[in-house]
Amino acid sequence: MTTLADLAELVRAPAALSVPGDVIAGAAAAGALSPRTPALAGASVLLYWAGMAANDWADRRLDAEERPERPIPSGRITPAAAVGLAAGLTAAGVGLAAAVGGRRAAALAVPLAATIWGYDLLAKNTAAGPAVMAACRGLDVLLGASGGRMTRALPAAATVAAHTWTVTALSRREVTGADATLPMRTLAGTALVAASAAVAVPGTRRAALRTANQTGATDRAGTVDGTGVRAGRSRSATIAAVLPAVLAGWYAARYGAAQVEVVRDPSAGRVRAAVGAGITGLPALQGALTARGGAGLLGVAVAAAAPLGRRLARKVSPT
């Protein structure tokens, strides 16, 4: 009999902690953070789980040879149940996005769902696989930006997509192991991703400064002259400038260290560990992008999902 634990393993439930940050980072960059943002994040999680279930359904014969412990080849979940769950989650995710975000959100949720299924059924084992998966994450960021100026979210979408490319490229060697050149390339990509997240772009820099000025205005109530106001604004502006770099550095340190281990020992186990680090470490990158968009405290909250995801990954594998 299929249990909730089996379903959680099928959809890699804890790995979904890496998903809401896409939507939040996109919304922050586009100036679209609103009460509907959590619902869009929920739609994104449903689509992510759908992709995981569809992935295992598509790989069921290969997994029977290479990873027989997974839910479908082990007999704990039938192929029909897995593909049915994937279809249901897809419909629910697209429906929720359309219900809360209207046509603009639906116009992104539909191609996002199509790209997810296209990766699982067609592109995964081709040279285009990493690029297609990267497109999934980029579209996910833009889903969060659908209620605002989406062009402002393009840099954040590209950054998350580039990170996803590195993780997907590594994941293709989870069973066989890799040669040392692959982790060297992905490590270089990770460094570029972290650097891009730490550097403010014009639109997001203005948003961060507005947030700093608002904080400084709040400080005015507790001061008797302009000195305290200027000091408060200066502190807020410094935090707004430094926080994205701190969170991006945290992301690079955790994910980068795992890739360095693969360079030293490119065995399958090390590769899987690096892939897991890339998945569970993504919230730190998303937090940096959210903070860069002017939502510093929210960025810290998003990044806090990274250590939680690592702990949960000890119980349910994210790969």
C-alpha cells in the first residue's frame, strides 16, 4: 500500500523548499510583492512536485536498473499512480496560478508546465537537457514577476537559470560519476552566479534605496535633529548594499565546497552530494536576489530555507 512517505519520496517533498524563492525573488525584482505572492509560490511548488513525479515515471525503466530503491521500481507506487499524480499536480498548479494571477500569470504557468513535461519526456537525456531545465527555473522566477514590470526580473531569472544549469549538468553524472573537468566548469559557473547576485542592477538598486529611505524616515520619529536621520539612512543603505553580497557568498561557499570535493574525487557519491548541495543551497541565492530587489528581511527569510532543506534532505533525498 502506498504511504504518504512514499509520495513524499516520489515528489522529493523537502526539495520544494528551493521553489518559493524563485517566485519571491521575481516579485521583489519586479516590484510585485503582494498578498498573492504566496499563492503563486504555492502554484510553483505544485508544478515542481508534478515535474518530480513525471520524471520518475519517465525514468521508471532506467531506475529499475540504476536506482531500484526508488518508489516506482521498488513497487511502492505504480506507474499509473505516478503519472496520474503528475497530471493532477500540473492542473492544480496552472489553475492556482491563473486563479490568483489572472491572464499574465497563466501566460507563464502554461509554458512553464509544458517546459517541465518537455524536459522529463524529451530533453532530459539530450544535450539540451540542462538548458531546458534552466528555462524552467527562469520561467518560475518570471511567474513571480507577472504582477509587475517583468523586464526588471530578467536578471534574476537569468541568474537562477544559470545556477540550475550547473546543477542539472552535474545531475547527469549522479550514477556514473564525472571527469574532473565537469565540476571545474560548474564551479566557475557558480562563482559567476554568486557574483551576479551580489551586484545591484539599476532598477533593483533604486528599490533598495527606497527601502533604506523609508527605514530612515522611520528613524526620524526617534531623533531631535537631522543627524540621527542621516545616520539611520546610512546604516540602512549599507545593509541594503551588503546583504545581497553576504547571502550570495553563503550560497557560493556551501555549493562551491561540494563541487570542490567532486574535483578532488569525481565519484558518483560525490556528484550526488554536490547536486544535493545545489538544490538545498538555492534558497540562499534566491534570498540574495530578493534582498537585491529591496526586500532585505524577506531575503533573509528565504535564505533561511537553505539549512532547513539540508536537514530534511537527510530524511528524503532531494535527487
